[in-house]
Amino acid sequence: MTDSPSEPAAAPASDRSTAPPTPRWVKISGAVALAVVVVFLVLHLTGTGMGPGMHGGH
């Protein structure tokens, strides 16, 4: 007698080739962080900047 099963082995239940979808809160947090970086870069590159002199009218 042989110990090999007559049917081929089934694939494991969890297939690691596909990752689970990204949660919505991660996508929203990433979009907000990207928007903050873009606003910071635009302010910096235009010379407006952020700081004590930002609100002064002089």
C-alpha cells in the first residue's frame, strides 16, 4: 500500500498572491497628507511662506 492520497492536494485556503484591499481610512489619510504637502510646497515656492510675517500688512 502507498500513503499517497488518490486526489491531488487542495490549495491552501488563504492565497497570499492577492493582498486585501486598502481600507478607506488609509486612502483618505494619504490624500489629506498629500494635500498638506502640496499646499506647503506651493506656499514655500511662491515666497508667501508661513510664520510670524504672514499676517503682517507691512
